[in-house]
Amino acid sequence: MAIKNKIVFVLSDSLGETAMLVVRAALSQFECEDTKLKRIPYVDDIDTIEDIISQAKENEIMIVYTIVVNELKEYIDRRAKEIGIIAIDLLGPLIDGLGNFYGSKPERTPGLLHRLDEEYFKKIEAVEFAVKYDDGKDPRAVLFADIILTGVSRTSKTPLCIYLAHRGLKVVNIPLVPEVKPPEELFAKKKGKVIGLTIRPMLLNEIRVERLKTLGLEKDSDYAKLERIMLELEYAEGILKRIGCPVLDVTNKAVEETASKILQIYNRGDLVDK
């Protein structure tokens, strides 16, 4: 029997991402598709908590929290008991157990998991870069990218950019379309920064047909026709030869697999300017 009209408030003194992941994992064990999750980050004062408690009192709401400051933790637990709602402390028991294990007291400082070190900043910047310059929005991005991916439409360029961004790499993708002249920046970049992506025509045809279905468009559009696909792939092959870059075939490859090959090339120095 499906469980309906429930709300779970996820409170955190930081971003709340960890708590959301744990709650979602727990919810997956129940038929609770209609349950609403509301993440409330940076909870750091009693007034905010009291506002949340008041909402929980008037609605069918459960509270889950990852708050490490004792004063705030104790206030949530006390008020939850007073008004008869469920409040679950995700971190408290584990922190207490680790304290006993190590024989020391925890710092009780919010946000230490996401302390903004250099590596964290680098990943955030790389993700923002990938989103901002996705699909060749600004060719000048080529000049600032660690890696440039180029190829025809539906060769996993965008997913690869995002995947590699989470490893701290600034990656930009440039689509190759016969009717659109490739940006000069693509050729001006020193050799070794560009990777071409290709795919077998029949698979690309299937992928594009499914894409059109998803968008509610006619499957016989030129975009998905095999003749058009062959034209695009032939055009792209010529551009990639002109650039002189390595080319990876993404046919039946998972994003992770292709990304691994890109990282292998990058880490062994093939993509480092000479």
C-alpha cells in the first residue's frame, strides 16, 4: 500500500547533501513516491528551528537532521518530544561512538565535511565551467579548458564534460555540424588539447530516433536519418584529421569507460602542451 501525503524535513547546519542521500536511501525501502523531501540548509539558530517545529506541528511532518552543535540538537529533540513528532539525529550516535573509539571529544563545528579547500574549489569551478560553456556556447572557452571534446551530436560530449568536471578538470565540448563553421579557437589551440568523439552510424541513428521520441518530434526528421548521419560523421572525420587529435569511439561505451580512457591519455601527458 502506497504511503501518501507525508513530508520529511531534512535539516543541516551545512549543505545537507549527506542527509538527503541517507534519507533517500531509506525511503527507497518504502512505497512512498508521494513523500516530499524539503532540505533546509545552514540551520544555526533556535528561531529557525522553532519555525520548522511549528510547521511540523501543524502538518504530517518528520524531521531528520545532521546538526552537530549540542545546544541546537538538544532543542530539536526536546521540542519534538513536547509536540509529539519524530526527529531523527543521523550523526549524533556515530559521532558519540567515534568519540568513545578514539577517546577524544568531537569538535562540534558545522560544515567541516565541506571545508572549502583548494580541491573542493577546483571541482566546483570545473562544474560551473562545463555548464556555462556547454555545447559550444562560447568558443573562447577553448582557450581556458584543460580538455576539449568535439564530435557530432549525441556522442556523450556533455555527460563526459560533467563527469570529468567532478575530477577537477575544465572540459568544454564543441559540436561539429556541417552547416556551422568550427570556431577558429579549435584549430588555434595547441595540439594535444582536443579529443574527438565518434560513433557507429547505426547506433547513432537509434540514439537520435529515441531522442526525437523523447522530445515528441517526428522520428523521420533529417536529424535521425541515416544519410544525414553519414554526412555528419564524414564531415567530423575531416575536421578531426585536420586538427590531428586522438579520436575515441563511444559506440556501446558507458560514460565512465570513455572518461577513463580520456583520463589515461591526460594523465600520461598526451594532453599537455609541448
